[in-house]
Amino acid sequence: MKFSLFYFADAAPRRDAGLYRLLIDGARFADEHGFEAVWTPERHFHAFGGPYANPSVTGAAVAAVTKRVKVRAGSVVAPLHHPLRIAEEWSMVDNLSGGRAGVAFAPGWNPVDFAFRPEAFAERARVVAETVGQVRSFWAGEPANVVDGKGQTRQVQLYPRPVQDELPIWITSGGSPQTFEVAGHLGAGVLTHLFGQDIEELAQKIEVYRQAAEAMSAQPNVVVMLHTLLGTSREEVRSLVEAPMKEYLRSSLDLMSHMPADDDLDPVTVEAVVNELLEQAFERYLADTGLFGTVQDGWKRVEELRAAGVDEIACLIDFGLPDSTVMEGLRHLRDLKQSCDG
């Protein structure tokens, strides 16, 4: 099992010069201790995930302070960008990192994000596959036909030329079996999570994906993102993560605007409902959808995911904990990684 770090912080609590300190310190730790990759996402116009508006920018920062660890987007929202621009930015990251770039592509889901390209929202799922093909072609050095500022058709090529002959690519899936199959047909990896699917369901989707990938003579690669903190005891980890995780989950919810109209539903009742949902969500994260507890607990989760066909665990570490707590947890995560390596 490979291990990587994944970032998706809530920006609300932080308005200081240390916003990206954990990104840099964690990337250096991952680089030093043989982790596979550092993933950063693309989010817009909301505190939840707000520090990560452009993964090529954070990827360039990671590339500058590391030597070995892979530098990946998790994910680029494909419909928001011209494919040639994606190829240009990630070719630069590939050069800055000495050939360590990789990109997961996602269709996007939040209509507000599409303020950049509102016309792309309706066809966003279809656009992902097209973008993958265009980026691959441009990356390989094939010219692209474009229309210039004078309305004339021109051919352009990618500069700077990338270090890697092929850009490693994943398709991001929230759990749709169709997305898993599409990723296989594209010869791409899959980046997913356990929010709306359990490990048994994931295993079934991975089998469909692997059959599609192998039919394309592609090497299957499945990455699962898990919120992560390991420590010396389950009780210690629970006490450390409960309050910040609930606030993190609260930031991700927009329940107030989705509650049905009800004259009898006062603000106190709404808050009680929200708190109950957060309690349920937290317990599920702790038990089923995260990587929490001791190294031994982590080993059990790794074995479950390995049996399901997972190749890499992307450990989401920045969900509101103090930086010092996260860095201490990374030492336990390193121990888990080393036990799996052994």
C-alpha cells in the first residue's frame, strides 16, 4: 500500500501568514520519509477548501521544497479551464519538480464555481473525457488547432516541453460506478473516498474499473482519500479530533438554506438538528470513513482497503487540528507506512 498526503483545509479560522505552513512542512516530511505524493485540490468562493483555488500554484510550491515526492492535483475541475492551459500549467510543474507531476480530473458540482465558465456546467461530465484526450495529445507534442485574436486558424504546441513522456492521470469519482468504468476506458486511475460508499461497495466498483482498464492494456490505480490522524491510543485520537472535525464538517454543510420551510422550526431547533447530524457524521468518520486510532487500527483499515483493490491511501490531514498535532500524527502515520512496507 502506498501512502500520500491530501490537503483540503477550511479557510475560515485562518487569516494569517501561516495559512500554507502545514502544506510546506507536511510536504517536506512526506518527501523525507518516502511517501508517494502530495495532493492539493481546486476549490472556489467558499471557506471550505478555500485555500486551494489553484492546484498548479500549490503544486509549484510543493515542487520547490521537495526532491522525490510526487506533486499531484486532486483535482483539476476540467470544465472550468481550457485544456491547453491545463497542459501548460502542469508542464511547468513537471519541469519545476523534475518530472513528478500528476493530475486528477473532476467534472465539478457546485454551480457557483462555474462563474468562470457558466456555459460548461450542463455538459461537465462529458467535458472531462474530452479534456483528458486533449491534454494527453498536447502533452505528447502534437499540435493543436486554435483560433487567434484575428479569427485565423493557427497551430500551437506546448511549451515548456514536459519532463515526463506521459502525464499520470486520475478521474475523480464520488462513487458513481459509471465514473469508475469511464476511468478504466480512458486508461486513467481513480481518485475516490468513502463518503457515500462502504468498502464492500467500493470493491465492486473497483472490479468493474479494473476490467475496463485491463481491456485498454492500462495499469489500474485506485487512490482512496481518508481523513487521517493516528496516535498512541484511540481515546487520545478521539479527544483530539472530535471538536475540530465537527467544525470542519459544519463548514462543509449548507443545511440552513436546504431546510424545508416550517413556521414551527425555530433557530434553536435548526441548530439542534445540525448538531445531531454532525454527531452522526463524526461517529461515522471515526469508525468507517477515516484513518483514525493507533497504528494497529490503521493496519486493519489498510488490510480492508488492500483486499478491496486499493493501491494508495491519500491521507487528508488538515481539518482544523493544530499544526503541531498534525505533524506528531504524521510520525505515527510514517510508522504505519513502514510496517506496510515491511
